[in-house]
Amino acid sequence: MADFGGTYPEALFYEWGGRPTGVIVELLNERYGTALDVAATVRRKEDYYLQMVPEVVPVEAVLAVVKRCHGVVPLAVASGGHRELVEATLDALGIRDFFAAVVCAEDYDRGKPHPDPFLLAARLIGVAAEECVVFEDSPTGIAAAEAAGMAWVYVPGPLERGRD
């Protein structure tokens, strides 16, 4: 947002987590009265992200669950991000092969808080929705998990980690 003369509060970043970037740009335009070109802004944000991917670090508690469950139960990723970014992140963490399915923004029409990403992921790995457990770091994602009829575990964002 600094490129466009604005700010994007970190708390808002986490509040809107799980939503496709294009939707976030539209919400920013609405909230701040800006007229950012959605496609150009999304591309710029994604270019920055790809430059920073080598700095990605895992949420260790979640990574431990992934490693413990890999090969025992089928695992999937259901993200609001574009495939290029999601796969780059999984590759940077060395865990892409742990997942039987990776569902990204290109794979569905209605993103979180709609259940579509989670339901598609469940279908691809052959698990009934009611047998799935979703690990989510955003209210939007939790709403999607609930709408899908899935159990969920809240993963605190960086601003909340370490608090009681």
C-alpha cells in the first residue's frame, strides 16, 4: 500500500486473511475511497511476496501436526491465495509433497467465507466434510470451515502468538 501512498494496518491484514487478494483490494478501495486497479495491485503484491518467499518460516506447532499426520491421514491445503504463491510457500518450507491436494483461488468461484475451498479439498482427498479438521488463522477461514460442516482449530496469527 505504501507504493500507492497509503497504509494497510497489520491488524486488518490478519482480520481479512483467507480472502483472495483481489477481494481485499476491492475492500481497501471501498474502505479508504481509493481506486486501485485490482489486477495491477494484486500482481504487485504477489511480486513482492515472491521476492520474500525465502524468508517464510513455518508455524512450528502446525508443521509438527502436518509431519505427524503425513502418511497417516490424507492432507490438503485450501487457500485463498493464487497457486503460484501457495506452491512457492510450500516449496520454501519443503512440505509440498505432504499434501495430496492443494486448492487455490483459481480452483473455485466462491472463496472463504464460503465453504467451497474446503469442500473441494475434502472431495479431492476423498474425505467426508464432517471427518475433516481445518487449521485456520482467520475469522474468514473459520466461517468457511463452519459453513462446510468441518471441525476447526484456530491458529493464532503473529500478533497473538505468545499471549496466554
